[in-house]
Amino acid sequence: MKIVDIRATTVAVPLEAPLRHSNGAHWGRFVRTLVEVEADNGLVGLGEMGGGGESAEAAFRGLVPYLKGHDPFQLEALRFKIANPTASLYNNRTQLLAAVEFACLDLIGQHLGVPVHDLLGGRVRDAVPFASYLFFRYPGEGVEEIRTPEQLVRHARALKAEHGFTVHKLKGGVFPPDYELECYRALADALPGDRLRYDPNAVLSLAEGVRFGRAIEHLDNDYLEDPVFGLEGLRYVRDQVRVPLATNTVVVNFEQLAANVLRRGADVVLLDTTFWGGIRPCVKAAGVCETFQLGVAVHSSGELGVQLATMLHLGAVLPNLGYAADAHYHQLRDDVIMGGKLPYSGGRIAVPQGPGLGVRLDPERVARYAELYREQGGYPYDRDPGRPGWYAQVPNERFADPTISL
Ligand SMILES: [Mg+2]
């Protein structure tokens, strides 16, 4: 099998509402680049990439001369062909490599007639548990804003009733820490027996990180995710707080994983199939974590159905997956895959069983959302439409005002 072409299509798929986070917002839609890698036997492998609200089409087109004639089975060679560790200092292609790796695994699976999880050691579970992913948000068409503890609790209860979540993640770092603490406590009160996690995207000061951590020690926490920036910052908080710490920001490659093994700052490593450069590096990293008794979970950097499939195949094969996965998926109004959005059942999504990634693009949906991208364009992920001119500092001291309703 040989690669003959790579096509990339940028789509904008509506979210229920604009989602706020510590760096800015998702402005009411996800902009994602869909990748189709065509082989000489007529098979097409699928990949997907985010990119902070921007299209990555041109970057994928630039890979065609590198990969024309490449055998999709040669996954280790692929890494060195387009993203060797020193060349990458000049042309960081980790996220591009990830999308091409997804597509090559999809091609291999289709060629052999087996699902991707069978190429990764075989599944140890048939469905992957997910956490609800709770955001402060601006109002959207037919949905209310989420700003107050009451609105947040109402939203969490509705998601639990609809999808069966028993784990809830609050994306914070938007409002002052004391206000978000009040929101987190309201969730704990409203959802007894469920587990919680809080992620302010590393914008708290060390003092606030410790204060927040100590204030939630008695609650049913999975972990405190990136309360502060940096492995040294996490170590400082970890030394003083009796809640496990997790990160998806400062352990995203093997060098950083080694540093965290030698001197632990994070107890749980959140594996992102894009940030790590593919599904296979995540499986390798999970093996290192198993050896050194670090926890692992599946991270979400935003996804449509193709990326979600990579998260499901990853979650399926990790014996040491100790936590529910994250996904923005339930915030989407639609998907680009045949049949539309994959359903949750009991807080879980079934692992695709078809050949390869087990999902196929729906040409009609892709055309509709490519058109929406042409109409609306990208968006600046690191800006907040409700706070013109504002940008985040780390640690942040200019939080949004929770008394202001848009
Ligand atoms: Mg995070």
C-alpha cells in the first residue's frame, strides 16, 4: 500500500453556545481540519486536527511531497520523515503527524479488515466512560448562559440526565478563584456520589492553587488539573495539597514524562492523541505511566467524530485507564461522520468495531460545514468575544467579572 494523495478540508461545526476558558473562548463553533489520506488501493484513511480556531489545510498540502509513495504501515519511519525531534525545532509538525498517523492506522485497519484497537494490542473494554465537561458559557441559540452556580448546577443535572455522566469536570480559570470555588462546591452539593475535577488551565498563582486545593480536599475529587503552570509549580502545590494533580499542559512528550517520573509534579498524565503526535505515542506513554504508577486518562483538545474515534480506540486498549475520559463532544450540535454524533449510554461511548477507525465521513455534512467555514471563517481561540482587548496572563490576575451578564 502506498500513499498517493492527501486532501484537507476545513469545517466549522456549531457548538450549543460559545464556551469560555482561561485563555479566551470557543466562539460558538469548532473549526477543524479533516484529512483524507488516499492510498493506491483506493482506500481512504481519515485524520483530524484542531488548531486554535484556524484552518490547517495549507500545512497538510505541504506534506504531499514528503509522503507520496509512503507505505502507511511504516509508522515509525513516518515520524522521522516529517517530525524528527531536531528538525521539529524549526517546523513543529507534531499535530500534523498526529492527524496523518490517525489516517495511516485507519488505512491499515481497513486494509486488514480489523479495528484500530486490534492494531494497538486489543481492547480491554467495549465502551469508554466520559466525564461531563462543564464550561462557563455565553448564551447560544435556545440555551441559556452559564455564569452562576445555579445555572451551572442546572446544566450539570441536565447533562447527567441526558447522557448518564457520573464524573463532572469544571473548566475554570475564567472568574476569580473564590467564585469558581463556590461553583465547584455547588456541583459537589448537587451531585452527591459523583466525582469531580477542576481545570483552570494553569492560570492560578501558586498561593491560589494551594488555597483552592486545600479547600476541596474533603470533596470527591478525581484530581486537580493544571491548577498552576509548570512542573515546578505543580510540585509546589502537590507538596501542600492532598488531592492528586493532573496535567495535559506540561507532560505532553517523553522528555517531560521522564522529568515527571524522576521528580513527580503530576500524579495523572492526560493523554491527548493530537498533542502527543498520534495514538501510538499515547499507548507508549501509558506503558511508562503504568511502570511508574502514574495515573492516565484521555484528554480532549476538542474533537469531531474522527478525533473522537482516536480517543475511543486509545481508551479501549489502556489497562491502566483509571479515570473517565474528557470530551467536548456533547457540546456539539452535529458531527461530520455518517449517522451523526455517536451516542452516549450510561456516560459511555461504545468503541467503534468496524475496520480502521470505524467511522466514515458523511459527504453531505462535510459539504455543509465546509460551507459554514467559508461563510464564518476561523476564530481566535485565545480571545474572548465578550472581553475585547483582553488576553490572559499566567498567573492571571485579570479575571472576568461574574456579575456581568452578556
Ligand atoms: Mg486541561
